[in-house]
Amino acid sequence: LAGLINTTDTWSVPAAELAAELGLPGPDPAAVRLLRDKRRVREALYAQGLSRSAAVPVPAGPEGADAVLRTVGLPAVLKDSAGTSSRGVWIVHDEEALHHALAEAARQPLKGALFAESFLAGPLYSAETLSWEGTTRLLGVLSRQTSRTAVVREEVAAFPVALPDGERAAIEAWVGRVLEVAGHRGGFAHVEFILTAEGPELVEINRRIGGALVGEVLCRTLGTNVYTAMMDEALGRRPALLDAELDGQGPAYGFVLVYADRPGVLKGW
């Protein structure tokens, strides 16, 4: 056994711990545990001046409302600290929505603990990055649209976003600092952010390639198989993708995520 590859948020900590136990190349398990805790990441960035919002632990249920109103205010975002795939995220604009979200959170089996942070206004993007020994390369920026309901789900995405050179360089520098503070020194990262009037603000970090069709559109647009970087990293080698010439002249892509409007069994697929 020469290497171990993990492609999910849920298994990132067990995979890092197993690689360390077997003496295989891999990330520091402590750093991966930090990345899997959205509240701790927010607190670390806030302490370093990279976020205007703090993270406030709140109990799920009606007793959490006072803590949110007193410390964060409205509008606010409630999150499961270890949630994945946009699950366990509620945007609340008024007290009625706040109480509804807290009740919903109390009914759900959260993977971590509930916390609140400030709502950020602006378009939603994600930076698709690759890092090695603390050096980060921005592979491109993905635009995203989410549902208008309080329960967040992604509905539309497109890649790449055509940014002016100066703005792209600024985002690459910003995301490099964010990942450094969060302890991410190697591998892919899918860094969701809001582009506010004051600059980019982190939404969350996922230690992987973006989900859905993001990996496929990276391959097609950049004209290379980005997944080979996973194998390089797993074998303890500097990923060739980090230094490769990428003209980015491939076609742009957009995709729509379709959700069933009711529970059921998918037939005839």
C-alpha cells in the first residue's frame, strides 16, 4: 500500500488518521479536524482579521433565539459545524424564521454542533484551489446560485468566472491566507466565499474538489486531468498540476441541479 485517497468531507478525518497510522503520506490529522469544524475555522479567521463575523455556539431549539439575537443579530446564518453538501444551513431574516430554523435544527441529527454567524450580502462564488507545502494555486473561480428559501440548497453553477487579472490575483492571495490560517497545506480545496462590497468573505472550506460536476468541468476547461494531483499528493509528491501551464481556453460550462419535489422511488433511469 503506497497511498490513500479520500474525496469526501465526511471521511476526511478518518482518512487522515488512517494514513498517519499506516505511515503513509497525508495531511496532519489535527489540521483536518480543524477544517471539519466550521465554527473553529470561523473563529480562527476572525482572530486573524480575515473575517468580520465571529462564530457563536447556540443550542438547537427555542432557547437558542436569545443567544442569536444578542450576539449576532439578524439577519443571521445558522450552521451545523460539521455539515456537508449544504445540509444543516439556515438563513434567517426575522425572528419568526429564526424560531422556525431553531426548531428544525432541534429535529435534525446534526453531525456537529449548531452555531450562528453574520449573514453576508453579495454574490456567491467558490475558489477551486490546489496546495502543496503551504503554496496555493487558484485553478479558477466557480459562480453559484442557491435557493431563495431559508433552507439552503445549490441550484445552478458555472465555471470559469471571467475575472480581471487584478481581481483574480487578489482572490488568489486572499484564499492563500485563509487556507494558511485554517491549517490547509496540501491538496485540493473548495473555498466558498461571498464577494462583499468590502472584499471576499469566507462561507466555508471543503478539503476536496467541488462536488457535483465541478471536477469534470475543471478537467474540460483547463485541458488536463486534475485528478492526477490526488495521486501525486497521496504518494507524497508535489502535484505536477501545481506547476503546469494551464491556458484555460477550454469551453465554459454551466450546470443545473434538479431536485425531486417529493419523496419517492426513481424509476426508468
